[in-house]
Amino acid sequence: MYVYDEHDRQILEERVAQFRDQTDRALAGELSESEFLPLRLQNGLYVQRLAPMLRICIPYGMLRSEQLRRLARITRDYDKGYAHFTTRQNVQLNWPALEDVPDILAELAEVEMHANQTSGNCIRNTTTDQFAGVQSDEITDPRPYCEIIRQWSTYHPEFAFLPRKFKVAVNASEHSDRAAIQVHDIGLQMVRNDAGELGFRVHVGGGLGRTPMVGPVIREFLPELDLLTYLEAILRVYNRYGRRDNKYKARIKILVKALTPEGFAERVEAEWSHIKDSPTRLTREAIDGMKEYFTEPDYEALEDNPTELAEARSQSKAFDNWVSRNIDQHKKPGYAIVTLTLKKTGTPPGDVSDLQLEQIAEIADRFSLGEARVTHEQNVVLADVRQDQLHELWQAIRPMGFATANLNTLTDMICCPGGDYCALANAKSIPVAESIQRRFDNLDFLYDLGNIDLNISGCMNACGHHHVGHIGVLGVDKKGEEYYQISLGGSSQHDATIGKILGPSFAREDMPEVVEKLIGVYVENRTEEEEFLDTYRRIGIAPFKERVYA
């Protein structure tokens, strides 16, 4: 994991001091709201429905136990005792006081954390797969490249005020995309060419919101050393041609569509030809130096699938279910990747209390080399757990609320904070999530249904990624009342697709029954090997629409 040097610390301390002065002047009336707005946004501070919201960056999702403990204390001392993990590997505080934010940032800086560029029209937190570095099907570890992008993009003077916000994601798994790269402004898939050389397939112009799009490929293979110069060329083209007269048409996806992917790629290549050999071009020494921060731990030589694990699974159905659902294969024999689900019924998806943050820190120290990871799906991962300690871990996390064995099922849903907090939301998301969780509370039935992505957003900004859910739920306003629109067939994986709207929206109280009817159509029509998305793609939307609106 990247550790700050003296330059990083100095930059961060100076930024905290700068924002403290800006906040003091804003509170004193020396800065107007319009003047303070871009300054606070680039330090992660929003104005929400009931209070400010501070979004804290978690680069590529990784947290040391000391950082978790500091987040717990900040949550307890400056907020109401809980925080919220987002779909972009950030954490949000929903109730900080404006005058306390500089103190919060100063405390974060002490443990190498910050809120820089978590908002505003700049390059946001670079995200990646939560299994990076430990999964068996990985081209290479993407985290060094994420850190390189983070350092390059932080305070980049040319890209501090882009036409709109800008998001980059990197994926290195051959068989899955847990980072949803094709619905980002830039999505980088790590690949090897026919000669075995490492590089990137470059997607540009993906995104959700009012105009959801899957990002097309503009370059099939970008050599590894050309990463930053090519990103710079993309950003320059966007900065020059992106619209600034209409924020709803200012995202890079609108520019790519207007120019066509081919036309946009031509402009990028032309710009790149002038800068590809500039000092920004990466060197082998720079990449190797960054990789030294992400070296493997001293793994022990362990037996895979030890006898004690098999015995514990045979003696407890609950433990066996948890292992089947919440454990993924590690690249090292005898180790496992464990996902702690933050989707216990009755708790807003992604929410975590100050006590739970401290508990995660404790179990990370005990079982996973002192590190944890935040996921795109609003859960937490322990990446390096010994298989012979899985039963002990499971027993430890059950009273903490982290052992719900519903990973990747219908109730392991993505959900934005919605109208309970967000000033932009048209409708509440959290009550809908809870009502669906309560309707589908039988784990055996959930396992029979297989993997289903249910994503809920409270407005068209799509923070809950409803467009790419197998079942997507969007809160809409109808003459001052909250209703919910359904879409079907979305995916954020390598086969990324935008879901199709089912039809007219539904009242909140109808949502559990509507979802139950959709599931019923799937169960009646699936073949033995099909999951929900497979059946939907085979039979189409018509049977679902007919059942729901009958």
C-alpha cells in the first residue's frame, strides 16, 4: 500500500491550511457562496438537504487499520456516529459542521487521508477492483497504475476546472469487472498484446446520469509507458471541445457521441502525437519504483482447503452458506478473500457505525494483515485471510453484523442515500431497499435465484448505478409525490449494457410486490443454467412488462 513521503505530507498539510483560511473567510462573509463553491467542492464538501456532506477519498479502496480507527473517531466526534461507503470507494460523512471541516481534514492528513478532488469539475478518485493484487485471474496488479494516475491528476493545473466532473477506473481481471470501467469517463482494461507486452484497452465516454452510455473503445492497445501522455491527450481534447454552456451536456460522453468514437479518437491521436515523448511519459524505473509500494506480504506456505475448514463447514449450515457466498479464491494456496457485507436488513446499504469501523480495524489486524478494502458494491473486503482461520473470523463478525451471507444476491443491493439526505434526490432510496430486503428474507430462496444485481438511485444522477443493475430502481417526482421507475437488463461487467425502462413508475408501497412479480417471471422461464440476466436477455422485456402491468 502506498505510504506518503515528505513531499506528499507537505502538499497535504499546505492544502489543509489553505482550506482552513478559505473556510474562515467564507464564515466571515469575505467569500460569497459562489466564490466558496468551487473551493469547497474540490475539498469534498457538499451542501446536502439537512447538513453539509464531506466526501473522503479512499484511493483504490484501500484502508489501513489505523485509518479505519481515525475514521471511527472522526465519525464519533464530528458527526452522528456513522458514515456511508459509496460506489466509488469513498466514504461520506452526512452531518459535519462547516466550521469543523478544516479540523477533520487536518486529522485525516495525520493518517495519510484526504478529501482532495472528491467533488468539483476535476479528476476524481481513481478506482479499481477490490480484489486487486490477490485474485488469480489478474493480468497484473492495477494498484500501482492507479496510484500513478492519482499523483499525476492531483492538483493538475490544466485539469482543475474541466467542463464537468471526471472519473477514471482501472480493471485487470480477465473474467470480471468489479470496477465498472465501461460506465466511467475513462475506463482502462489491462491487457497483453500478441507479443505479451503489457498495456491498456482504453474506453472513453461511459457514464450514467441523465444520458447513460457504455464507453466505446478508442484504442485497443495502449503501451504501458504511454499511460499518462495518452490520458493527458484525452483530457486536453475534452477541455478544448467539451461544452461549458450546459452542465447536462458537459460530460465527455456527450462529446464522444457528438464527434463519434472514431472522430474523438482521431483528435486524441493528433493531440497525443505532440506530447507522447514529453517528460510526462512514464519510465520503467518510475513504474518499478511505484510497484515497490505494492509488494506481496510474507505469505506462509499453507495447505489449501485445510481439514478444519471442511469439518467446520460440515457442522454448520450457516457457516457453509457464508463460505459459499462471501469467500472468493485467493491466488495463494491456503488463503481466502473475504467480503464483509454491509447489507444487514434494517441498515441502509453501505452505512457503517463508528463502533463497526473500529471492529473492522480490529478484525483486519487479527485476520488480514492490518488492511481492509472498500468495494464498488458498498461492502468491505479482507483480502488476505488464512483459510484455517475462516471459522474463527466468522464467529467474530456475526455479532458485528458483517456475516450476512447474501453477497451477490438480490438483497446485496447498491443504494444511494436518496431523499433522506441528498438535496438532489427526487425520492427516498433507503426505505425501498429495506422493504425489498424484508420481502426477500429467505436465504435459501435467494441462493436458488442466483446472482442478481438490484441497484437503487434516488434521482437521475444515478449514484446508485440503477442503469446497470439487472433490476434498476430510479426515484422520480410526480407532482410532489415519490414514485419509482424500473429498468431491466443492465450490466456493468465486461458485457456492459444499459437497462431498458419497463414502463410507468410505481408507488413506494408497491415496490416489494413489483420486484416479486419480476422474480416470478424469471423463475418460471429460466433454464437450469441461467441466472436472471441470462433469462432476461433470452426472453426480452415483454413477459416482465405483461406480468407487472396486468
